Amino acid sequence: MAKQKLSITPENKRERCVTGIDSLDSILNGGVPKGNCVLITGSCGTGKTTLSLEFLVHGALDSDNCLFISVTESSVKMLNNIVPYDFFDEELIDKGKLNFVDMPDIYTNINIVHKSEFEFEDINKIVKEIEKIVIEKDIHRLVMDSITSVCFQLKTEEKIRDFILNLMKMLSSHDCTSLLVSEISPEEPRYSLYGVEEAIADGIVLMGNLERHGDLLRTLQVVKMRGTEHSRAKYVLDLTPVGVLMVPLLKGGAVEGRD
């Protein structure tokens, strides 16, 4: 039997999913490698949801069909509380470029809404139901907020690993670049609540809070990203109506462009 040849795409030839957040695209040498599954992780109030939604809005403006799966709160409530972007157009929703699905509705569709713990067969049903939406709406950018809440109902590391691996494999097979939001406490020594998510994900973007002169600054650091070279420096970010703005955090805690 002839050996199968492996086709390896050089890093600089990998097609990129441009986030639309200029500083982040610069850090990643052009954007997230297409098909990657990235963990957006950090404690409460660090801007994870806002950054993830901007990733989808820019994709929708660039003609990508995008999907936001809200796990912990309704999409309507989330949109009402998000930063009002100057570049956001409600027609993106009307035209089907920007789609919102609440995870409880997915649970209802597959009849597992009342379960306190999911089994392996439930994991397969969840992934297949998400795949159905991805195929029907031709989704190429996806955000799940948060993956931690889904993992809470999986209980064991084995089930968590199975769910994330199956989800990643499915999304990648449809050329879908995804951001999975992960909640951790400020004191957490690892990048995810269970420690499983960070090992499996193609990338990790760590978001945090930094106290400086009485101010609480939001920070971002790309810890890993398969398929591209990237900066591992820490950046300070602001959430503004024109989008996420980032400046380098210099040694000693100073911020570029600030006293």
C-alpha cells in the first residue's frame, strides 16, 4: 500500500481570518489562521465578550456569515449591554450575516434541557445540532460564550475533552474560525477552569485586569497560536465605540503613549 503524502502549508502561506482589530491582526501577523479554534480566556469584566463580538461584526461587514452562541444569558440582553459600536449595522442581522442563537434553545431542540449532567451521547447531539446551524447558515466565524458554562454540565475531564475535540474538528472541517470564551478567576494559575480547554485549543488569548495608579486597566496577551508566529507581549486595551484599541504595556508597567 502506497504511503499517503502529508501536505504541509508553510506558516506564511496559511490563509488568515482577519479579526478587524488592527493591533490584534498585527500581533498575529495578519490574523487568526483560518479554521483555528481559539480560547478567549480571562476573569470577569476583562472585555472577552466585547472583543469576540467585534470579531464577528467585522466578519459580517466583510461578507462572512457569523454566529454567536450565547450560553449564559439571552442574546437580546447581551446586545443591549454591549459597547455601542459606531460601525454596527442592524441590517447585518436582518440579512443573516450576523446570527445569534441561545444555547438553551439548542438544548431544547435535542431534548436535554432538564439534565444536570450531560452524557457522551448528549455531547454528540450538541455538536451535531451546532453543525446543522453552521451548514444551514454557511457560518465561517463562530463565538461560543462561554464554553465554561457548557463544561460545567459535562463534569469530567474526559467528557470536556471529547466535547471540545469534536466541536473543534467539526468547525475546522467547515473552514470555520471560532472563539471559545472561557471564564477563570483572577487568581487562577492556568488559562482555563478545568485545564483541559487550554491544552486542546489552537490558540489562547489571555485577557486580564491590571491596577495602575488607582486605575483598573484591561490587558490582552496572545499566549499561543498554532500556525503563525506572534507577539507574546502584553497590551493594554480600551473598549470604545470605534472598536477595541490596544497599546503595548511597557516594562515596569508603563503604557505606551501615556505618562
